[in-house]
Amino acid sequence: MPEDAQTALNESRVSETTVFGFLLLPDYTMISLASALEPLRMANQLSGTELYQWLLITADGKPVQASDGIVNLPDAAMTDAPQLDTLIVAGGLDITENYTEQHLRWLRRLEQRKVRLGGICTGTFVLARAGVMSGRECSVHWESMAMLQELHPDVTCNSNLFTVEQDRVTASGGTAPLDMVINLISREHGPGLATAISEMFVLDRVRGQTDKQGLPLHHSRGVLPGKLIEASDLMQAN
């Protein structure tokens, strides 16, 4: 390992532990959850120190099923969760059907306690519904962008892979949370540790906050004339 990376790892060993909570909504996407969680595990492994702790949280402490059918056992219910530094809402399919007023009230209480809030995949939509994103900029999976912006014009929804804005951290779906969390680790414990994590995950590069989601053409072109849509489909197919 390069000397500067080893120095960063040594420096990270004296840091305090940061506690992440992941609020699992029904039909959350497993790839987004794993992408956000695994860099925390690897940071601990490489530093030899418990830089991060994490726990899975559901509304009542009972398991919820991911969109791929896998069921993870949660560590706590929302009402029993310990003090958190960061809470990430893990969303997925049918997001408008998979949150309740109980979720929203808890997110508002966490905001009052100055907990850093985040969303991955469609989880950002639930943060907006809770009213904790007003005046903020955010990233969300492209499928929810138009709906979020229409329902919450006070929120600026961009097409970035992820957005880190003070005490809000939001990422689109798929593997974008991986890049976001590695960037957070770089800010908190130095680029040496972040580089070592990316090497362990065999990443050719860690994408930055200005990298964009790839929006499907049919999503971005809006209500164009039929002939123009046919022409764009032909060009996309060839």
C-alpha cells in the first residue's frame, strides 16, 4: 500500500465511531442497500478500527422483504433505535405505497435531533414527503424524479448520481450509493482510506458528485410529437 494511503489508515484509527441507521421500506432494492453498507464494513476492516457501526431498522422491528424477495432481520424498530449520527432511507419499488405517516413523523423527529438524513434509490422521495428536504438539492432514482419535483417544487431534484449537501446525503439507485459512501469516507477519514476501499472492491474509479445518471431517452424527451418519438426510437435502436 502506498505510504500516503497507509498514513491515512493510521490516522483513521484514532477517530470516533459513526453510527449509521438504514430504514428499510418494503420492496427496498438490495443492491442499493449493499452498495451503501459495504464501504462502511470495508473501512473498518482496512483501518483495523470500528470507524462505523450500522443497524437495520424497520417501522415495528419486524422483517420487511426486499424487491428481490430476500428478507433481512432488522436490528431495531424505529422507536427502539439508539442514537444515530446518520439515517438513510432505503427505498425501492412502488415507493408511494410503501411508507406511512409513522415513517414521516420519525424522520421529522430525527431532523429535530440534528441527525444527518439521507435517501438511496427512491428513499429520497420519502424524505421529501416528510418535509425535511425543503430548500434542499437532492438526487433520486430517475423513475421518481418527475413525481418528486411535481409534488415538491420547493425541492431541487438534479440528475446527479448522488448529492452531499451539509446534513443531507441522497443517491440514485443501483451502485450510486457505493460512490456516495466512499466519498463520505474520504471526507471523514481521508482519500487514502477511500482509495484503499475502491481497490478492494475492484473499482476502476470512484464516481463523483457531478457524474450524472443515465436517463433513458423515453423518460427525458417528454411529450414530443409522435413522428419525432419514432425517429428517436429508430436512432436509439441503431
